[in-house]
Amino acid sequence: MKNPKITGYVTHAQGDRTHRVSFRMYCARKSWTTLFMVTGVCWPGGAGAHAWNIPYYLPVPLWLYAYASAGTLILSFAILSLASGQSFSLRASRVEGPHREWRIPIAIFSAIQVVCSLFLVFLAISGIAGAQNPFQNIGMTGFWIWFYLGSLYLSAVLGDFYAFVNPFEMVLRIVARYCPSIDTGWFRYPLRVAYYPALIGYVVLIALELFGSGTPSDVSLFLGAYLAYALIGSLCFGRAVWSEYFDTLGMLCRLCAMLSALAWTTRSDRTVGIRFRRPLAEIASGATRPASVVVFLSFMLSSTAFDGLRDTAPWSAFFWRHIYTHIVDHWPALAKDYALSANLFLGWQWTMFVVTGAVYYLVFMGFCWLSAAVSRTSLDGASLARQFCLALLPIAFFYNVCHYFTLFLNQSRQVLLLASDPLGRGWHLFQVPPAAYPGTQPPVNMSLVWHAQVFFILLGHLLSVYIAHAIALRNRDLARTVMINQLPLLVLTIGLTISGLWILSLPLA
């Protein structure tokens, strides 16, 4: 029996459509009880470094990793269930950490905010004036890797620092000096809408990533549109409302910052206080979130899963063999119209992009309703979903890390080249050592990458089980039947684990 394999590649231009660098690999989880055994078996002796286009074979079949990951989650659930009841939940949800606090002058963050704003302006200009090759223009890497992904990952480590360096906030403050309506707004914001505007912006952002032309001009277009979106939203409802409910990037950073052990607060003496807090305490507190947050987190998870699925061979084969053939049977002329066939495939991708998001949301809601039914409490499924939705956050975040891990790693090695020639015009602003060029760089160690991804995926699902259990113990109605009401969510977590492994195990198209 052949073992599954990991294949990585760098995509290339196809016609007038240039795709971003991408990488998919098979990935799995290990059980704590078999950690040493699995580590000894899985560590590939003599694997060394692997080129991007050389397959890397996993030493153990996929089903074995799925079995081990399910065992890990069940074992973790059993251990948490035997923990010290309510005292455990109180420790898990206590936000306060050590009382020591560092204070940093807010002027430092204002200076960083100016630098971030100038950096985005430069990216917008480079997308218009520079070469449209995404590998040579700093626009693509600068926005998607350094700004977008970098902000999310730093927020998960450092906390919600983005709230103090948000470049769009600075622009709004400047405009408000000449147009006071930016601060006050013209209308009262309906609170029942909650975070749906930020969700719409997130859908647009992911759609641009998945279906855009893949050229630096897309970055310029998005930054210009997002600034107009900020100005219009602030004029309608005020700057504070836009920052809270409309700002997609700010919303993403706030969610990721919930995983951090650092809390940031503004002091009256024009300083920013930074202190330690208990990690995950805000998530495990069990606070009820708006329904829009449930949809937001469901889409955060489903969009990453869809991005991984759409590049696989079975996904493409399913359309061309089972859907396209039936269409051709009814309209034989399509068999020779390649442009229209490509548009049909694109329409299939768009449709499944929407369907995947709806399926993930409905599945989560269904398991919450099942949990409400078996627990026999006064809470319904919608109420449970609003309490337990943040249990999806570590899964979505760490799956995102695994999904973009190699892209982030590979593109970060191009910093010197892009800084020396940001517009792709053949400039040499800095003395770049020969080792910085792609052809002379050592290949990525696939063994290291694979084991890092295993760790991140396992960590995300274990944190989800921990958070769900802590939230249940904080609720009086659920604490009495915590073992029973958590079983559906445990099954959901195992299902997400196995489905994620299955997607990562599919061969690339």
C-alpha cells in the first residue's frame, strides 16, 4: 500500500491569469499517549531537504493519523471531564494575570501608524506603476504576506496591537479635522446588524484572493476601495462605529488577539498599558456573541478549507468528469468552446465557494441544536452557538497558519530582493548577496515543514476542546450535564479534524 505524499509547487502564469504561490501538503495529528512512538516512526531518516516539485512521502498512511488525532481529542475530552469541575472553569476564565504592567508612550504607536500608512500608500503606488509580475513587484508580497497575514499572526502572539497602529484609523482622524461628520456620522447604526458589514468585507477580501487576477494592480484596487469603504461607513455611522463593526482587518486582528497572553489598554496619561493575562481567558469566559460572529468564524474556517480543496485533482476531476460531461451531453457545442468551458468551471468554483461557507455554518448550527437537545436545558441551539462559536477560533486560526505556512516561509526569503527592486524594474537599490537569489537559496526542509504543520493543527483542535469544556462549566444549565452536552461538539471537532486531514491529503491538480 502506497503511503500518502506531500507535494509542493510554485504556480505559474496561465494565459493572462497569474496565480499566487501555493503549497498544499498532507498533514495529520498525533495522540499524546503515542507521542514518542509516532515521533520515532514519523521522523524521516535521511530525508534532508526537498525541492518544491519533488513529492515527499509520509511514512504512515493517512488513516493512521486520523485515528491518532481522534484518539487525542477523545483522551483530552476525558481528562478535562475529570478535572476539578467549577474551580477549573473559574481558573480557565479568570482574565487577570500578573499585575505588572508596562507602559509605552502612545507617541511611539502614532509613529508606527504613520509608517504603516506610508507603507500601504507605497504598495498601492507600486501596484499601479510597477511591473505586473507578482513575484517581482513588492505589492503582492507586501500586502498579502507582510501586512495581512503578518498582522493576524502578530496579533495572536502580541495581542491587539493593530488597534493602535491601524493605518485607516489615522486617515479617518485626519479627514475628521476638516469633515466633523466623520466622527459623528449621519445616521444611527442599527445594532442588530452587528458585525455583518465586517463579514461582507471579509468575503470580498477572500474572493479577491481566490478569484482575482493575481496581479499587483489588485492590491491597489483593494486598498483604494477599502479606504473609500472606510470614509463612506464613517460618514454614515461615525468613525467609532466603523472601527467596531465595519473594519474587516480590525475584526480579524481582534479575534486573533484573543489567543494572546498580552492585553493592551489606553491610559489617561497618553500611554498604552501592556500586561500579561491568562491565555484564552476571554474566549473561555462564555460571553454570548452576536449571531454575526458565528457566521464570521464559520466563514473563516470554511474559506481556508475551500482554498485547500479547490487546488486538488479530485476536485477538478469531479467537475470535468461528472458535471461537465452532462452539460456537454445536452449542449455538444460546448465541447469545442474552450473559453466558455473555462467560464463554466469558474462558475462552479464561485458556486461551491458560497456553498462551502453555508455548509460549515449549517453543520456547526446543527451540532449546537443537537447539544441543546441532549442537554435538556432551557437553551436552544442558536443560544449555544452564540456561546460556543469562539471554540472554532483556534481551529480556524491554526488551520490558516498551516495553509499559508510554506507561502509565508518562502516569500519571507525574498525580502532583500523585493526591497532592492520594489517595482520590478531591474533596480539595485541595495547590495543583495548572491545567496538571496531564488536559484541559489537552499531548498525548504520538507520534514521540518511537515512536522510544524502537524503540531499547529493538533494544537488548534486541542484548544478548541479545552475552550468548549471551559465554557460549558461556566454555564449553570450546562455544568450539570457537561459530559452529555459536550459530546456533539466533540464529534464535530473530530469530524473537522478528519475532514481537514482528508483535504490536506488530496493530490494537487
